[in-house]
Amino acid sequence: MRIGLISDTHMPGSLQELWPQAMVAFQDVDCILHAGDLHTIDIVDQLSELAPTYVSRGNGDAGLVDDRIQDSWLFEFAGISIGMIHRLPSPARKSSEDIFRYVDKHFEHRPRVLIYGHTHREGVHQVEDLLCINPGSPTLPRNQSLRLGTIGMLEISEEGVTSAILQLTNDGVEVQETVSSNLCADNIP
């Protein structure tokens, strides 16, 4: 199963339509998870033409009402529990206790994979048994000016979970970071 990951598009404030490179990268995904800060429902409609799209409500999404938008989501795909929320304390700066306290406050059951956004800083972090993925921003990377940014890809197979951060380039996408984890349906607690 392939899942497209995206966050912090800030559209139409940043762009009228998502970069075509991101749309091409998401053409063959089974679903798309958007970790918030849409600003308008148009990007959800655009992404939904490619695959079912779900959004965690970001701080810039107040007032947006749509069945595809919730404060947080908890999915199970191919036997792996995946949570999505807009904000998360930085796994690079906070202790695992801080991360788990926050996650447990926002989810009924702790997921094995957590997709988040808000910082516009892409990254993949393993926090004990929790894989945390921030796809960054395709439009305003690292909270800077409008330019080609990053998206993510999550692949679930019998061997486990592989996450990738993809840098959008003039020619398409380039793999920036890949992390494989042996999270398998058989070893879910």
C-alpha cells in the first residue's frame, strides 16, 4: 500500500494550484494524508481526484467544514495503525515521554505511525516504537519563501513500513531521506 503525505500547503495564499510535480508523485497512491493548514477546501478537492484524501485540521483551517477534515485521525492500513494530527512536539527536541503524553492526550489508542505538520520542517523520527513523519511543506519549505518544497510517501508491505521524504525539483521529485522500520501487522501491540 502506498500513501501520499503532504502538509502545510497554505493555498491559495502560496499558490493557486499545487505544484504539478506533487500531483504526479501522488498519481498511484492508495490514499493521501494531509496534515493540515490547507486554508481552503480546494486543495482537498484537487488531491481527491487522485485518491481518497483525509486532512487533520491545522491552525489555519478554522471554519473549514468537510467530512474529510478532522482534528485528528486514526486509521488502520494493512494492519498498521496510523495517526494524523497537525501539531506535535518536536521529536528532535522533546523527550519520548513528552511525545507520548501529547499523543495519548489526542488519540484513544496510540498509533504505530504518526503523520504531523505545522513546522514546515520535513523529517522522520523513530521515538521508541512510534514512527513520526513530517512531510514538510511543498510550497513554503522551512517556513520560508514560496519555492519547491517537500512531500512524503509511506509504503506498507509484508516486510514493514518504509517512509520517504521527497524533494520537489524542476524535473520531478528526488528522494531526500528514506527510513525503513520493521513495523509489521504481526507485531502490533
